[in-house]
Amino acid sequence: MPEFASYEDFFPYYVSQHSKPATRWFHFAGTHAGAAVALSAVALRKPLLLAAAPVVSYGTAWFSHFVIEKNRPATFGHPFWSLRGDFEMLRYMWQGRDSELTQLAQDVLADSQPGLRVAGAA
């Protein structure tokens, strides 16, 4: 896992680890499902259900890394920056800017591996 001096240096790498739109959409769904579980747990006063929220969120996201992206989640090396990156990535998606994330991922991967083109990218 590369080292980074700041979150701003980390974020492009984080996006590159989510180069396929399907991976990002699994993160989108998992994060929202985990938030719904957490809110339900609080509303229902069920502490054990609250413990399930990160399992739902991370389980969905990690599935996409292993099955779709075929890489190791950045969370394993940079947990807090990855959480922040996830929220920033979701903000882009909520704003209809998913194609910008694809382009950023493609640019970062091309810089690190000349000649590489992300499958499914425009």
C-alpha cells in the first residue's frame, strides 16, 4: 500500500481503486444500506442491530473489491482516509459526477501503468 503525505494526495489513489462504476455503485448501495440499518437500530433501540451497520456497509463494499475490482480495499491500509474518501466519492455520485470519478481513476492508473485503459471506461 503506498504512503501518502495528505488526504488530498490519497484521494486520487482511492478513486483509482474504485475504477469500475459497478464498484462505486456497490459502495453507494452498501453505505446507504448500512446507514439505514444504523438509523433503524437507533429508532428501535436495538444495540445489536447497530453492530450490524458496519458489517452491511463494509461487507457490500469489500465484495465489490474482491469480485468486481479484483483488488485489496484501501481500508486495510488507510482506514480513516478511506472512510472520508468513501463519503467524498458518494458526494460526487449524488451530484451526478460519477463520470468524473471514472476519468480520475483512469488518469491515475494510466500514470502508474502506462498503456493501461480501464475496462468499461468511456
